[in-house]
Amino acid sequence: MAAKEFEPGYLKLLREGKLKERVELLKERLSSCDLCPHECGVNRLKGEKGFCRVLDKPLVSSYGPHFGEERPLVGYGGSGTIFFTYCNMACVYCQNWEISHLGSGEETTTEELARMMLALQARGCHNINFVTPTHQIAFIVEAVLLAAERGLHLPLVYNCGGYEKVETLQILDGIIDIYMPDFKYWDEKIALKLSKVPRYPQVARAAIKEMHRQVGDLELDEEFIARRGLIIRHLVLPGGLAGTKEILRWIAREISPNTYVNIMDQYYPCGDAWKYPPLDRRITKEEYEEALLAAKEAGLKRLDDRVEQRLLWLSF
């Protein structure tokens, strides 16, 4: 797909007058919030806080070009990341603890959020990358509407923890161009203990299937920059806590062997991880290599470049 031929889906919805309708659908859900699988039922418009602790305005920690994301997102201009404060998961080892648990960030407006998107576009970023968007998606889509009316034309990346509600994702159909969920756990008891999320594996599997239905496998332009599709991240945890082999097999079998997967080795103890051995240590070289071999055995054909290089080295 040539870059000049690409048009993000939200521009079509804008022309058809449907983007504003999606904004209203999402904002209506805030009065008895059920945007995510927690379904807290609180009235965020009247000061009631649920699991995520966010009310009726966006909370942003930071924004700017990011060069540490997957290569198809980074390209040569960087991924235009906006880090949202708080989260709908409570991972005891979160590497962004100050943001997700302690609420580091500032309350802003949808107008200012739209300005951030346009500023990232002006700086040459290849996409707008919403980091931890789930609980603030109503504000995000309203800001996309405002930014699109002022010339935003970059693909949108939904960078989340995988704990997503299918009904909310369906409202995003045609708005989000690139979904990038984590698939964190295969065992629901481990997920509940370490991230405070009930039924995580079942919820994540359903959500990822819906994401893939909407956008398909990852598509790149002639410069190998992502335009549309699904990227799945999986963080290898110490002691096999994540259920890596099962997750990789499921992706290959139930989503697509051509799914772009990033198997991450950067786990290190943060937050309260020291209270939950073996999370009090980094993963070993052998644990990561086992994960790479599991991906190969599962038949996954599109791994992140850095993962491919490690796997190639292992084959010698």
C-alpha cells in the first residue's frame, strides 16, 4: 500500500458525519460507566470514581515522538505517543508505576488533546499512539474529531493492556487503524492476582479477535511503516507466569500465523513486584530463548525485527 494512497478510517467517518455519532455513543457510557470489562457503573460525569479513578476530563502524563516502539511504528520520524494517566489494570510490576498507579499527569481538555495530536503530526511522527487509552477513550475520540476537522491525517494506534470490552471496540470500528494490545496472561488466577483483572484470558482473547476482525494483519507502506493492522505484544515473565507458550500457540492458531508479534524481554521488578516472587527478579536468558523457540514451534511468521534477530542467532 503506497503512503500517498493511505487514508485513516476516521476521515471517512468524519465526511459521513458518523464520527460525531461515535463520540456521543462513548460519552453516554460515562454516566454509568461500562467502557471496560470492569463495568463499574459509576457516574463519571458527576464525580464518581471507578477502578480507573478518572472522571470526565482527560488526564495526560506526557506526549512526544517515541523511538523505542516497534520499528514499523517508529520509522524515521518516531511514533507520536500520548501517555494517559491511570489504567484499567493494576499490574503489581508496572514499569510506568508513577503514571498508572500514582496518577502522575495533568488534567486537560479535549481541545488541548487535539492540539497535541496536531503538534505530533507537525513534528513528522508517523502515527498517533494512544498509550493506555481504554478508560479515556470517550475523550480521545472527541479529540480525534476536533483534530481531524483541523487536518489530522495520521493513523491511530490503540496501545493497550488487552483488557478490553468487545462492545466498546465495536464503537471504535473504523476509527482505530492499528491495534496494539498486550496479551499478558494465559491463567486467569494469575491475572487476577498480579493485575486485579477478572477473567483476563477470556476477555483478551475475545478482544483480540475483534481487533483482528476490524483491521486484519499488519499492513506496511513502501517504506515499511505501519498503516493498518494488528500488532500483539507479549512480555515474558519470570517463572513462566505469563503462560507464553500457550499464548503464542493461540495467536498462531486462532488469529493468524502472519500476526506481527513482539515477544518482549525487558521485564524488571518495579512497583510491588518484590512482594510476588519470582517477580522479584529479571527473566533469565534461557527463559527468553524458550519463548523465542515457542514462537517458532507455534508457526508464527512475523516477529518483531529484534526478536527475529535473536531467533536467527539461536538457530546457529
